[in-house]
Amino acid sequence: MYSGFSSIDLDVLALAEINFDSVEKMSKLIKRKPHQLQYSIRKLKMSGVLGQLRAWIDVHSLGFNFVTVYLRFASVKPGVRQEFISLVAAHPRTTWVFETSGDFHLAVSLTIQDVTEVFAFFDLLEKHSKVSISAKVLCMQRDFEFFGRRYLRSGRCKIAPIELPSRRNTDQKIDEIDRGLLVLLSQGGWETERHLGSRLGVPYTTVNRRLLSLRKRGILRGYCYWLDPKHFGRQPIVLRVKVSGIAAWVKERLWTFARQNTSVVYIIECIGSWEFELGADIHSASELLSLVDQVTSLIDGMEVSVDPIVVTSFHKIQSFPGGFSL
């Protein structure tokens, strides 16, 4: 049991980042009484563990892809560094920004429809930034599976992961109202459909109708809270896995490992400077080394390297491009 959290709190937290729906539906999923969940949710919000409600959005169905870029800086003053991070976070194609320790200093996730948008992003940084970038590597994300923080769950809490495969129909169409809704849902900071309608300048009945349509078409996958693992005494890390050659069994083994290891939060198949990426929450350096050894040993007979990266702080978190969010 984590200090300060009851078993009900932990089940609520486990559900919050995967499928945070009505209290009645949550009650059935984790077999808890509605009034217990309501009390826990209020407590977790007051303590700051639950922040702003956001949305799971399937950007692949709209023709988008994620590109992750890691940047290394030359020597730079703290104030200039923060100015650079703010510039990166404010870019409308930026959806995730976090600082790291090790060979690279900053990781940026861009949501793009065309590779030329990556070049335009770097052109903008070179034009407006005082920071000298000494190195950069990037990859495009393919299949993505998010398990959430399974180490929080009790035995009664059975929740399916979120899967966002890139190989799917991309003929879904949205207009400016839909796009505005997705941006607001992704950023958080809204409470009701009336609130969303007032920010968009449309009736809440329009918002309700559009949300139902987005849900039905699979574009809006559900709602969630992002959780900071440091609330639970854990350190977020990323393992970038590079494999020489191509073999279907490599992906199968890594996916099986990720689904069975409760420290792993997500896994991504990539195309670019590395082939797979695993995100995990760990307690110690020894656990990090153990994960690296386990992943390396899975891929016998092929040359493999596992590059561990420690995530030190987050600056932007949203699942749909557009706008700005800290």
C-alpha cells in the first residue's frame, strides 16, 4: 500500500488514466460503491494528485503521426534554456515536452501530417532561439499501447489497455468545431459541455452532439487524468531499444514482456533512430539496470542496444496538436 492512499484511492488512480468515465460505470469496472468513488475522487483532486481531465484522442484516424525528437544542447544559461523550452512547448504541433538526463536534454513529441512539418519546426527554432543544438535524433511512432500504472491496482481492478495502432483507416473528416473541441479536450481545464460550448462560442447542444459523433467514430476514445509517478515514489524512465535487422518475433517478445511487467507503463514500435520505446516507473537504479538486462536478454541472436533515459520534468502534455498547455 502506498503511503497516504487507500486501496480505493489506488483503484481510482489506476482507472483515472485509462478510462475515467461516469462514477456509475467506474463503479461497475472496479467493483466499488459509487459514494466510495466520489469521496476518493474529491480527496485526490484536493491533494493535487488528480489534476485536469483530458481526452484520449486517436490522431492516427485523422491522418496524423507522432514524431519524437531528442535534443542535446551546447552550454546554455538556465534562463535561455527555459525560454527555449517555452518556445518549443508553444508550437502548435508539439504535444509532449519533457526534460531528461544523460546524453540528451530535451524530448519533444510532434504530431504531424507531413514530414515537412518537422523541417518547419526546426527552421522555426533556429530562427527564434538563442540555444545552440549540438545533436538531435528522431523517430516516428507506429503502434502504441498504454497500460497505465498497473502497480497501483488491486486484484479486483481489471482494466484493458489503450491501443492506438497507426495502421488503420485515415479517412475520418472533422471541421473547425470538431477540431476546436479536440484541442480543448486535449489541453484540459474544462468542466462541463456548457463550459466547452462557451469557449468555442457554440451552444452546448452542439457540443453534446459533436462529442457523441467523435466517440461513435472512434476519434475520441475516452477521458483520462495524467498521473505524475513521483506522487507514488517512482521515477519515470524511457528505454530506447535499437535492434539490428528485422524480425517479427522481436516485437512479439517485447510486447509480451511489456504486458506482463507491471512497471512498464507503455510500449511503442518506432521507425527511425530506434525500433522500440518502453516507458516505465521504477524505484531505484538497480531496478533500471534489471529492466535493461531483461529487455536485452529477450532478443537473443540479434545485435541489440538499450538506451535508458531518466525523465526529470514535464512541460507540456496533450494528445492533439494545437494551442498551448503547461
